[in-house]
Amino acid sequence: MALKNKNWPLWLRDDKSVVSCAEKIKVMNENFDELKQIAQDAFEDGILMEVSDEQIRATLHSLVEELYSPLKKK
């Protein structure tokens, strides 16, 4: 069963204006629903393999911190 979050934030642009295109919002929410499910699956697998939940969380946080924007304006 997929984990869905109906409470994702309002998606904002860099200038803090709200993204209002329904299709863009739908895609973002679906992407984050999928990410949440994948992270939950990885977390549960790690726990079953007796990996520390603290280490799994720290590694997931680190993964997010390593993300970069190839389209970011300089």
C-alpha cells in the first residue's frame, strides 16, 4: 500500500511565489508520495536487517543534503 501525504506544502518558486499550475502540483505531490514510499521501504528493510534506525535516518538525511540542482541559476 502506497503511503500518500495529502499535506505536502504549497510548492514555492525561488522568489517565494506559489506554483499554481495544477499539473505541476500533481506531479510534485506524486513524486514525493513515491519518495516517501521508497524511503519507508528502505527503512523497513534496514530494520529487518538489524541496521540501526538512527544510522538509516542519518543516511537518508545525508542523501537529501547531497542533492544538487543542475538547472539552478547562477
